[in-house]
Amino acid sequence: MRRHLMKTALALALPLVLAAVALASPAAADQSLRLQYRTSSTGAATSQAEPWFTLVNDGTTPVALSNVKIRYYFTGETAYRFACSWAVVSCSTVTGRFVTLTDPVPTADRYLEVGFTSGALAPGAGTGDLQLRFHRADWQNFTQSDDYSFGASRTSYGDWDKVSVHVDGRLVWGAPAGGGGGEPTPTPTVTPTGGPGGQGTLFDDFAYTGSSDPRLAQRGWTVRSASGGPGVPGATWSPSAVTFPSVDGRQVLQLDSSTDGSGAGTVHTELSTSARKFFEGTYAARVKFADAPLSGPDGEHVVQTFFTITPLRQNMDPDYGELDFEYLPNGGWGEPGNILYATSWETYQADPWQAVNTHTEERASFVGWHDLVIQVSGGRIRYYVDGRLFADHGDVHYPETPMWIMFNQWFIDLQGGSAPRTYRQQVDWVYHSRNEVVPPADVLSRVAAFRAASTTFTDTVPAP
């Protein structure tokens, strides 16, 4: 759910010379990686450390980047968040995590470990810029002048041995903090996949008699009636505009949001889970978007959604998270026409506006039914539309806490005129599998199996 959209500049991808060959583990004598470093944040205290790297392969064999780890050593006091600002190899292939040293030294008690999900570095080739940054989870300033790997004077790239490079766990460049070969890479936590259903499943076919059906509350749903944002000030959130009619022989969730051009005459609609218990795994829904109102003049900046969210307890709350599908049939937020957004949020504050998010958009009509899937696993958030990968986000924007599942339809602002107009969004079903990455095609197969078994509702997702 978007209160405001921060547009981020899209960098042009630069070519990386990659080895288009099958890679084997090269012998140590054939492999020689060299790291160059610079920083774009030179102050003794900073809100964000900004170590930038390039890796150069001085050896005679290609190196699989998925086997490479870069370690930047520093001292810390709290939790930190990593982000990739820009990379020639694409930030979508760059990972980062923080590891505590078992034998800390005065200048380092932890390190940022940077890795790669794919790619290969040919002999004589370099990665090009890896423009990285990290910050405290609470966004407070911290001192970096006493950090082992920090070099305040390094404002242009040069070899730097205070950052170590490891291939398959073996030190190939630099001097780790405290000497020795550095700590072994910890065994990663693997997100369980298991059999169908993962570690809990939610499925709802929305077979209800209306918004006052007691089974909604019994099954963990809330139909919103409370006032407030997002959207037009003074609007109401009306349970009576949330219905469950039969469409093509099946019941659907139906959200009818309307306006007469005034705040008092504007109705928004929302259905959400009552329990905030959904985190990693797969989210899916079949949603029908509309480009025009049922009646009355068109042109309103209406937002039709499927998303997950946690509450914002304070400005720039580090535990906030939000994963959105938002369709704007008539534009809005500076857009002139149809646009579908997938947006992943780290945090924000409303006044003055500041947001930490990333988004992917497609300017086209999405009128009609669409299968929407969000996969949350292993530090990545992948959004699919009708089986097609639409967006791939992660890093600092990856959620940290359990979320609600929501559908809502609301107006950003009003275009004037007093003629009533109503926009309709429908949802055929919703599905979630806890701690399991389910391919979009398999989601549809599982939904079909529920329906074949006449299962209209199940919820085995445990409380967090």
C-alpha cells in the first residue's frame, strides 16, 4: 500500500566480461583475485558506511562469482542493514549479510560478507563497480573511523588488503582482522521447502454470505470500518461495500469503492487478516482489476491492491515492512495512465516525507483477471504476474517481521465533479504457504486441488 512513491533513477547496465564456459574449481596457482576499494562516505561518523569494491581476476582460469565472498571488517553496537546501490553485475546478483567474529579485535567485532548468486569472471576481467552501503537498523549515526577495513583517504580505487576475499572458503586476498585465514563462512540457514503446504497453509475461496458473516472473524479476517489513511481525507471505509457475490459459478471477494467528488462522499474498502503471522513463503491471489467505473465519469486516481504489511510504530521504524501489488488504472503519483507497481518497503516517515523502498513498474492496462504471486525467501522477494517474473527485489527491502495479508481499493485524490462513480475490484481466492517457495504453476495446481476436494477454507499457519 503506497502513501507516496519515491522514484528512483534506473542505472544503465554496463557490460561485464563473463566466461561463457563450464566452470570447474581451479587450482590455487591458476587463480588470483585482487580487490580494489574506495569509499564515498569519508567522515569519521556517518549514517551509512559506503564501501565500494571492484574485483579483478589476475589468474588464468575463470572464477565462478557464486564461490566468492568479500569481507569488510568493522566494529558495531546493534543490528545493521545492507544495500547495493548500483553494480555493473546487477544488484540483483549481489548479497550481503553480517557475521560476528568469534575472536574480536579492537578494530573489528564483525564483518559484512558480500557474495554473488551468479556470474563468472574471466581471466583479466573485472567486476566493475560494486557500490555498496550499510547502516544501523535504527538509522542512527555511527563511528567508522576506528573500523579495520575503513580507509578515509581512499576516494579513488586502489588495491586494499584490509578487506579479504575468499573463494570456496579459502583466503585468496587481503589480511583478515586479527590475522589468520579469517573465519569460515557459516553454514547458511536454508529455508525449508518440504512437501505441499510447507509449514502451514492458508487458502480461502471467499464463500461468505456478506461482510457481516460471522465466519469471517472466526477464520481470521477483518472488514475495515475504522477511519484514516491511506487516501482521500474524510473518506469512510465501509463494510457494506465489501460483498461476496457469485461470478461465473464461484463466489468472489468484491470491493466497491465510490466517490461523488467530496471527501465525505467517498467510500474506500478493505479486507485484511486479523493475525499478523505471515512472513517467509509464498503469497498468491487471483485478482480482477478494472480500468473504468461501473457507472459515472472515469478518470479517478484509484488504487487496486494485493499486499502484505507490518505496522509503522515510529518514523523510520526498522521493523516495518510492506510488499505491494498496486494497479492504478488512471495513473496517479505523477503517472498519466495505466500502471502496475510492485513495491518493496524497508521503512518510511510521513512528515517530512522520507521513504526507503524500491519498485518495478509496467505501464500498460492490466484490466481483467490476473494470477499474482509473491515469493519471500532467502533474502529475495520475487513478484510474478500470470506466471511471468515481474520484479526481483531484496537486500535492505527484505521484510524482517511477520505481516498481515490485505486487499484494498482507495482513491489517492479526487478529480472533481459531483456525479457518483464506483470502481470494482474482485478477488477469486487467496493462498499462502509458510516457508515454502511455490512456483506459480504449482500454486494454480494446489488451488485446483482444494476446489476439487470442495475445500473452501483452510488455515494451518501457526501464530509467530
